[in-house]
Amino acid sequence: MAAAPQRIVDAVLFDTFGTVVDWRSGVTDAVEAIAFRCGVEVDAAEFALRWRARYQPSMAPIRNGTREFVNLDELHRENLIATAEEMGLPVDRIEPADLEWLNRSWHRLDGWPDSVPGLAELKRHFIIGPLSNGHLALLTNMAKHAGLPWDVIIGSDVIHAYKPDPNAYLGAARLLDLPPNRVMLCAAHNEDLGAARSVGFRTAFVARPQEYGPTQQTDLHATDTWDVIARDIRDLATQLRDHAA
């Protein structure tokens, strides 16, 4: 009797912002709505980009141990206030409930067109979930909003580590009771994949050339020989299925 086909991994985890969901469009729409309500003009698309640009620097003190862990809602709010001051959005004219609604726009992001069907196909054969710097509540709300069919949600607040800290990846593998080489990270960001591979994860790259809009200059293609290089998540599902076959 022939041996059963072997899967390359048991779990496929996903970077989420940019890889699975389109944060730029969702955040831009929310900024536009608040600016209109306040009666001010602001370049909402530029606001979204500048807000996002503060994302990685705001996590650095937590990674290096000079700040206690706080979840992404708190970091996003601090970055929102700083971006509003920079861009001329008058925070003092925004009702607290509206400011909270804007900050939680990161909970209400839509998936890329291939995300849900691709994840649904992968779910038939692999454990799937986010490996994101988002926290449990944010990722759960996002999944409900976008219809993301995760098997498991591992928030950064569960592990108390932000990527690319090695503990973020290894902690997820431990929670799944899997060795690192039985877990794959799928991401649209080459640096994220490099950090995952350095701790033993398998890796898959999908390009999201519109994540930062039409002027995007980085991560337009794979910059290393990752285990899988796919057009999108549906193509990833096809490649992993064909590998097992």
C-alpha cells in the first residue's frame, strides 16, 4: 500500500494587516467619515499612511523591554492622536465615542478578494489562524466583520510579544503544540518571513502590491527563496494541496 501523502506543515498562520485584510482602504474610509462629521478637510489616504507609519516604532519600546506590554488598541490610539496633530485633524472637536470608533477602524477591515475563499480552501487541510500583532479582541472582531474562517486566534496579548520578536512566532507554535518546522507563516512582508524562518518556521510569500497604494515601493515581490511564493491566498492553497498530492 502506498504511503499517504505528506503535508508540508500542519498549520498555516497569517500575518494579517496587509496580507489578509486591506487596512489602507478601511482606515481611509473611517478618517474621511470623521473629518466630514467635524467639517474639516484632511487627506484621509495620507492620514492612514502616516498613522500606519507609526505602527512599528511604537512597538519598539515593548520589544526592547523599556515599556510594559500594552495592546494594539492603546498603541493605535496614541498614534492616532499624534497623527491627528500632525495632519490638522482637531481631536478636541471629535466626540469621545467617535474618536473610539475611528481608533477601532482597525477592527473593521475587509479582506482582499481572494482571502476568504483561499482561507476556506486551506482550512480543509490545515489549521489556520492569524499570527499578527493584533490582540485577541481586535482579531476576533476583524474575523467576524470580514468573515475570516480561522480555526484559532492567537493574539499578541496572549503571547505578550510583538513580531519580529522570536517569542511571537515560537509562542504561537507552542500554543498549537507543534514544532516550528510544522508551522508556516504566510505574509506579504519579506522581513516578517525572514524573522519566522530564523526560528524554524516554513514560509510563504504572497504579494500585495496595493497595500500602501499605487506608489508602493517595497515588498512588490519575494526577495528570498521562501518555501512557497504565491500570487495570492487561493494560489497558496492550490500549491500546498498539489504538494500533498
